[in-house]
Amino acid sequence: MTRFNFVNLFAKSLNAHKDWPEQWPDAAPKPAYDAIIVGGGGHGLAAAYYLAKKYGIRNVAVLEKGWIGGGNTGRNTTIIRSNYLYDESAFLYDHAVKLWDGLSKELNYNVMYSKRGVMMLAHNVHDVQSFKRHIHANRLNGVDNEWLSAEEAKAYCPPLSIDPGARHPVLGAALQRRGGTARHDSVAWGYARAAAALGVDIIQNCAVTAIHRGADGAVTGVDTTRGPIRSKRIGVSAAGNSSVLMAMAGLSFPLESYPLQALVSEPVKPIFPCVVMSNTVHAYMSQSDKGELVIGAGTDQYVSYSQRGALHIIEHTLAAINEIFPIFSRMRMLRTWGGIVDVTPDRSPIIGKTPVPGLYVNCGWGTGGFKATPGAGDLLAHTMAKDEPHSINAAYHLDRFRNGRLIDEAAAAAVAH
Ligand code: FAD
Ligand code: PYC
């Protein structure tokens, strides 16, 4: 804990506000921070790191209501890939995959990025046609993706059953070899340590409860459970809770929050060499370095802010896993948990400026934002530092829900919604 600037930061925020906020925001003196990031998940911590590293904005506070990485960053199944359909998505997700490549070195912290390949199983004619369309589109954008026959898929992942009599027979698969996994908490801790070393303050147990705006409409600071903090530049990166935060600034966002669940088995010796996703049956699996089979499910059918989900959802997932991998039918499950994902109508994120001056947002990653962590942080930092989006995130503006320029990635999201 002492490696982060906890003591400094707390003294700083208390002193900076002792004569405040009676007539706030008009009476507010000099901003305490050049930038505030709300949300200490991987995305928020990465944004703080890149603000400090690339743009020299080091007087930054990351405000986290719980502990860093305790949200979706620490709850996901860590699948990394960039095999999305549209051009905008290829640029966005591949930007992140490229950053993953050098991340352990960049942070001097082993994030255990493992390019073991992500294989998406096709179980019916629609899957085959859709995956082949993705493969062609990906390759036109320089993103690797290739078609495997059922036999080739089994050779790549021997535990896979390709029994043609199965309820969900495997007709083939799309393989992205650069896809893989990383260690989720290392990503949060790696960015946090590197950001703190550059001067960023990371404040845990500090929930933002209000966002204040001045007479000109621009942001002036936040209220938190540990007192008010001023800043004229606020980035919200609070997955699952984004619409609540945006409402604090008077904005209505097109987001719905759902629980998404995952579970792990007892640990076993290395047996599962890659990542397999089966979108049709709502199951995906890999094996962690500790030996646990890491299994993920689809979202619940009802909106909720609960970090746990319905039992029937994971029962369905395990039934599907048993059919695709009968070899695992006697495995015991150790733990199950849920996270809250915020989902946009087109299943693509919103990253950019908001109608409120000084307020920036990174949200709506739904079931698929872990893979984007370095890229999302980099793009949010760019947008906050320059007060304009990077060319990669320009298309991900809130306006697309008004002007109709949607980026419909429901198929590539790969998880049942
Ligand atoms: P988070 O890590 O959730 O960080 C947001 C933080 O904001 C939280 O720590 C939260 O406590 C904080 N916060 C919220 N409100 C406030 C407030 N008022 N004040 C202060 N702080 C606040 N994606 C993939 O790419 N691949 C996968 O395999 C994958 N699997 C998933 C499996 C599951 C079960 C789940 C739940 C998600 C999965 N995802 C996956 C999605 C992925 O986890 C998320 O999109 C990504 O981690 C979001 O990162 P983040 O940093 O934005 O969010
Ligand atoms: O986006 O690849 C993904 C994913 C897998 C599981 C949940 N999300």
C-alpha cells in the first residue's frame, strides 16, 4: 500500500479544501487536481498512467469507491482479441492488442499476456457464414483471423469434442492466433504502480457522490465519501455505474447495466492450451496459470447492479461446457462471481467528450472491455489532454445514438446479451 501516494494524496486533498465548499463552486480557489479519473479499474488507472506519461499531466487523482481492480477488471475471464467486424472496431481493438504486446516491459510489471490463440466455434450454418464474414473483414483490416475445419480445431485444442452427433456439433472455428489472456489483477497493479511512480494519487474507498458544474456549465469538481475535490477536468471510467455518474452531471446515457458471471474449477495440470468461445451456447473457457479452468457465461436477462447473477445462467453454461468438452464432466467448480457490465444499444463503447465541458467518459464496454484496457486508457488520456478525441475513438461519440452512425458489434461481442 505504501508504494502508492496514499499519505500525500490525502493530506493534499484535505488541505486543498479546508476553506471550501460553502459557496461552492463559485468560491472554489485553484483546482486541487489537473485531472480526476473516477474509477480505479484497469481503464481508469491506464488513463491516469498515460496522462502522466504521454502528456505530462501528473497532478491527477484516481478516485475508486472500493479497491483498485475490484470491479470488472478483477472479475473477468481475461480474453483478449480484436476479431471484431467493422473498420472502426478493428482500429480500436487492434490498437489495444498492439499495446498489450509491449505492456509488461512498458510497466516493468509482468501482466502475463499469453498469446495462446482465441478460437470461436461454429455450431450451425449461420455461425459458419458469420465467422467467415468476420475473417474476411478482419484480414482486409490487417487483423489476423483464420478458418479451421472441425478436425483442425480439435488438433489446436485436443479436449474439444467434434462428435457430429452432439447437440451442438462443431462445424469449424475461427482462430485468432494473436488472441489470448492476461492476468487481470496484474494489469490493475501494473498501471497503478507505474502511475503512482509518476506522481498520480490513487485514492481507494472514495466513492464519487456528486459532480459539480459552474455557472458556465463546465465541471468544477466532485463530492466524494471522503470530502469534495476540485478539478476542471474529470474523466469517468466507472464500468457498470456509468449512467449513474453521468446523471450526476445532468446527462442521460443510453446504457443498461446487467450482471455477467464467471466461475473457476478446482486447479488441474495444464490441459487446455488456448481460449475457446462458443457464442451459440453462451460459454467460453481457458485455463489459468494456477490450473483452474476459467469459464464465463452470458448476461442475466434482467438489469441489476448486483455483482452476482442468476444460478440458471451458469447451470446452462456448464451444461454446454460438458457437451463440448465431455472430458471435464467430473470437474468440480470452486468459485463463482459476477460483475456489472454496462451495455450500449450497438454493443460498442462510448469514449470521448460529453456535452458538459471538462467532462469525459469511457463506458459501455459491456461484456468485452478487458481486452481494450491499454487502448481505452490511452484514448481517454488523449481525449482529456487534448480536449478532442483521437482519430481511433472519434467514431465512438455519444452523438452516434442521435445521428444513427452506430457500430453494431452485437455478433462480435460474442457473449449472450
Ligand atoms: P472496472 O474494473 O469495473 O472499473 C470501474 C471502477 O469504477 C470499479 O472499480 C468501481 O468500483 C468504480 N466506481 C464505480 N462507481 C464509482 C463511483 N461512484 N466513485 C468511484 N468509483 C466508482 N472483457 C473482455 O475483454 N474479455 C473477457 O473475457 C471478459 N470477460 C468478462 C467476464 C465477466 C464475468 C465480466 C463481469 C466482465 C467481462 N469482461 C470481459 C468485461 C470487462 O471486465 C470490462 O469491460 C472491463 O474490465 C472494464 O474495465 P474498467 O476498468 O472500465 O471497469
Ligand atoms: O469479449 O471476448 C470477450 C469476452 C469473453 C467473455 C466475455 N467477454
